[in-house]
Amino acid sequence: AQSVTQPDIHITVSEGASLELRCNYSYGATPYLFWYVQSPGQGLQLLLKYFSGDTLVQGIKGFEAEFKRSQSSFNLRKPSVHWSDAAEYFCAVVPYSSASKIIFGSGTRLSIRP
Amino acid sequence: ETGVTQTPRHLVMGMTNKKSLKCEQHLGHNAMYWYKQSAKKPLELMFVYSLEERVENNSVPSRFSPECPNSSHLFLHLHTLQPEDSALYLCASSQDMEVDGANVLTFGAGSRLTVL
């Protein structure tokens, strides 16, 4: 069965430090991949998406993610985090091109140390 | 208004009450979704509507009853809920069911439900 794993439940980084959030998926072919962010009390906002082409994708708020087929990973990165980046981050996979089949990871909560 | 709007943002109800959650999208999308977000669990897809027809019902208990009167509005009717139904209920929409480079899910801010 298809699955998405975010191995880190909670990460704390210092403001200005770099960030990498991990995401691994289980699927035979290349799925569509997403990262969403959820600020406290809010819904999910799309950060970036990968469908095909360049494996390094740029998103909003200075985030980027790299698709690595050999590792079945789609890790999210930011070179320098801001206090406003504190939120929950969700990786998601769509294996069959149907929006009703999207599978979300359990999320990684990001805290920022002043 | 733009985007996906959910009301109420917070709801507290007893187990014998009947209430409804409302979702409205101003994006011209044809597909709408209800998700349940519980603490420490992945998002759970509950219902999907495409062009006002229900296309998915993921083994959701009958105490949750969806309604989609038109492509812009989606309701979740609640009755005789259990305390374990307390969660954040998220509504989302997409242009249609097919995911491609331009067609992704847009979420509302959610309705926080507490069942006493």
C-alpha cells in the first residue's frame, strides 16, 4: 500500500539556521508530491509541488524541496528560518493522479528557538 | 471573499445535539472534500463531491451526513456524535478530481469541533 512517512514528529531550530524536513514515500512509480504548511488555528497552505521535470522545486516563503527517486524522498529545505516559520508541515503524495487519493504524512511540528 | 471559507470556526456540542458545519468556496472549483484532522493522526479523507455528486465515502459513521447543494457549498451535518469525534474538520476544494500541475487542493481554515 502507498504510504508517506515523516520520521520527525517535532523539530526545533534556531532562528536563522537552516532547516531540512524529511519525507519518504512508498510507491512503485513516481507520484505527485506536495508539501503543505499549517499555522496554528489555520488550514493547510500549499508550499510547493513536484509533478515532473527538474527535481529541485522552489516554493513560497523561501522553501525548496528535492525529489530523489533513488531514495524515495522529497525533503523540504530552507536556508534560513524565521520565527514565522513555526508551524506544522505535511508531506503528501498523490499516487494515481486523483485528488481523492492524496495521502498525507503525519506531519512535523517545527518550533523556532529565538 | 476569496478562497475556501468554513463556518463556524469553533463548535461545542453535546452528544445529543444536531449541528452543521458549512464550507463555501469562491474559486469556481468543481470538487469539494471533507477531511478530519485529529491530534497525532494523519488527515483522514471523509467525503468527496464532484459536480455535486458524492464520489467517495470512506467508511464514515452515519452520524456524519454530508450535503452538497451546489458546487460552491458543502455541509457536514452532525448528530449524536461521540467525544472521539472531537477534531478539526477541514474542507478543501480543487478544480476537478484530476491532479495535475495546476490543479491542487485548496483548504479552508477548519472548524474546531468539541463534543462533550
